[in-house]
Amino acid sequence: MRKTIIAGNWKMNKTCSETKEFFTKLLPLVKGLDRNVIVGVPFTSLQTAVDMTKGSIIKIAAENMNPKESGAYTGEVSPLMLTDLGVEYVILGHSERRAYYHETDAFINEKVKSALKHGLKPILCIGEKLEEREKGITKDVVKEQIVEGLKGLSSDEMLNVVIAYEPIWAIGTGKTATPEMAQEVHKFIRNLLESLYSKEVANEVTIQYGGSMKPSNVVDLLAQEDIDGGLIGGASLDPESFIELIKAGK
């Protein structure tokens, strides 16, 4: 049975001291729970987050990485640097990386392959813009991002990839795809994975929903057959709201 994963993505938020304060409040709340939880934190907070969550149900993700192991890439962070810290996951292909830093599907694919090579589990983000949804090309956009982003991956490698479907028009806007709208795309993604790999692989891959998931809508979204958790933005910054989402996870 595939995992339901609730993951937070802090983006460019929280200093090290704020990170410590967050986990000091969250850790007692998750004690004794049987859930799969990931928190993506800024590079500067990774060591603090990894150290504080050892032995808990919480795994730590980086929010990005360079695919190269080392070299003259000023300001970049390599997969070796992440694994040396004890990081287990890395968020790749987020719409903000695609839009603000012009990351292409080919470059994201290079990152996915590098992450897997070095024992990191990628959370591959995909999703359409508002104008693409209005044009009726959501599935075309999603298909291209998945096919190109996963190019060259074996079935065994695919089992270590998490996919996060995030309609860009719903990220940080307060707008949310209805559960039925989200399920339609999630089902399309799973069918696409079956055509690319096999039914067995498709049924094992966790497909998260991202895009203003919050305590008020999490139950209805997770009730959908092919929605296996969420990649949470704003609601993951507060331990009180994040724990509600964690508890809703299967």
C-alpha cells in the first residue's frame, strides 16, 4: 500500500532560532502518531531540523539542490552536502523555481537523477498555470512535465520518487481546486505512470496535492482515491495548523 505523506514546504521562511522554536512545539504533538511527515526547510535550517527530529516520525527535506557533486557553482548546494547533514528528501521542480529561476524540465530531470543517485528521495512538483487551465491544456502540461522530469528513470528508481501536483493558480492564493478537480488530475497522473512503467509501480507512487491545502479542506481532499497527502505551504509554518493536517493523514 502506498504511503500518505504530509509534507511542509517553508520556502524562504524561518531563521535557525525560529526553526528550533517550531520543532520544540511540534515534536510533542506528533509523539505516538503513526504518520509519514516531511518538513522542507531552508538550507540554513537543515542541520537544526535534522538534529531536532532524529528518532521522530518527521523526515527533513531540502527545498532545492544543484545536481553537481561539487565545483565552481557559487552559492549552490550539492546532493553530497545534503546527505552529509542527514537530509532524506529534496523538493525539485517547484513552480517558483520554474518561474523565478527559469528551471527547465531537462534541468529538473538532471536534478531528479542526481538526487536518486545519491540516495535522496525527490519530491517532483508539477502543475499548470491559470491560463493553461483556462485553455483546457492542464493534462498536456502535466504530461510533459512528468514525461520529461522522469526521463531515464527505472521502475526501481520511480518507487523512490514522490510526485506533488500543485496547480500554480492555487499556490498561496487561498484558491483551491475542488476535491473532484484535484482527483481528476491525480487519476490522470497515475494512469500516465502506469503507461510509462506498470500498474504495480503506478499504484505504489505517492501523489500529493499542493495548493492551499489547510485544516478546513484537508479531509475532503484526502478522501479522494488518488490523493496521497499534501505538500503544504503557509499552513506548515504554524505547529497548531500543521498538526491538524498531519492527524488527517492516513
